[in-house]
Amino acid sequence: MQTPVDPASPVPGAVLPRAVVLASLVPLSELETTPFLVDTRRQFEVCRSWADANGFAIASTVETHNAPTDTPALWLDVQEGASAFLCAGRAVLSAALRSVVEFRARCAELGVQIVTVDGPEPAYTSEMKAAVHRRLSLPTAGYDGS
């Protein structure tokens, strides 16, 4: 993967810091009560906007539910130089991880920043929920949510 160069930096060839988006992989059955936690695409968009506005490049997205801190997939991009985790909100972070306290401690040990964007969650209309439902329940039928 080519690391994006920071065009605003006075240092030639300076690269953007890299971040891992952490999204909650909550069951579709929870769409009615917690649609934002189910909608990983919207979570990613929130994190992408924050990253763009704050000079970070997205290294990857890890979608999890109740993952233990020692889950290898959480740390792959950190081992390759990512310096932050981005999460669309505290509720997303809590749903994605088994222990936020342990995860924060591990990040502190490694010098990895955790950013929870915590902007307002979108108000989901019935049409928006239906679109999320179609996208998540029909992927094998070739529907991509577009």
C-alpha cells in the first residue's frame, strides 16, 4: 500500500499519519433499535470525514463485535505503522470491543491514539433502515447498496 503524502507539509515527502477505522459489527436484528451500530458504512463515512478534516489517511477498517483486546486483526496495521484508531462514537467502540478499558490500556502501551468522533448520529428514517437492511441481507444476490 502506498502511503499518502501530505501536500500541506513544509517537509517534502512527509506522509500522513495512518489510522484504523474500528466499526461495530452488530447483528441486523438490532436495526430497529440501534441502526447506527448496525450501519458500518455510515460509521466509516463519519470516520472518513474526520480523517480528511484532520490530516489522517485510512489504513484499513476492522469490523468487530465484542472482540477481545488480543484479537490479531485489531493490531495488524498498528504493527505496520498506523498511529490511531478512529471510531464513530463511544457506543460503537463499546459494541466493537469486549473491554474498552483493556483496549485503551493496550493502546496507551503502544502509543496509539484512540479518536471517538462522537458527532450526532443520523436520524434514520424507515427508508434509510430499509436500505441498510437490503445492503446487509442481500450481498450474495449481487446487491451492493448503491
